[in-house]
Amino acid sequence: MFKIVQEEILTNKKSGVLTCFFMINYRCGRYLYLFRKKSKYSKWLLFIPYVLCLFLAKLMSSYIGGSLPFFASVGKNLRLPHGLSGVFISGLATIGNDCTILHQVTIGSNLGRNKKHMPALKLEIMFL
């Protein structure tokens, strides 16, 4: 987990502190979401850290003007050169490793929850 956080900082350090902090919060929240989902005993133990991550994500999303829910699957080294400003990613979207997303990009939709209609981005894609 710490190696992933270190990679996030190195990948997005030019985007600013807020973007790095947002991505670290996303990684921690995603980890807690997946761990709580598969373990029935730790569900209540991890409730408070998960809610804290969720609260921070909502607070930063409203300040930054972008959204990256914990349900979205994001690979390693997601580069956000302009930060998360105006970037909206659907909760069911899948983004591969080494992708770059520039500002004002929407990936996915909030209409319907059918997984076969959600986008799946492969390796090394740049979204303009």
C-alpha cells in the first residue's frame, strides 16, 4: 500500500499537492472499500476509516470540481497533468495502467448501472 502511495506522489507531483492528496485518499478509500466488501468481520472495524476517506473525497471533489468514486477501478500511474479539475469518472469505469487524463474530461455516464455499457480504458491511453 505504501509503495502505491509513493508511486502516486511521484506520478502527480507536478499537478500539485491537492491532486496528490486526492489520489492518495482515493487509493486508501478504494483499498478499504474492497477489503470491507470481501471480509465480513472487519466490515464494522473499518467503517470509521472508510467514512473518513469518503468524507474527504466528497469535500475535495466539491472544492476541485471533479469526481473519482471509490467504485471506479484505476490502474497504476494515472497521470493528471492539470489536476482533477473538471474530470468526472463514472463509478463503474475501468482505467488501465499508465493512462493520462487532461482537464475537462468525462468518462462514463450516470445513466443506468449496466456494467457492459461502462467504459474500460486499456493501457497507456491519453484522454484530451
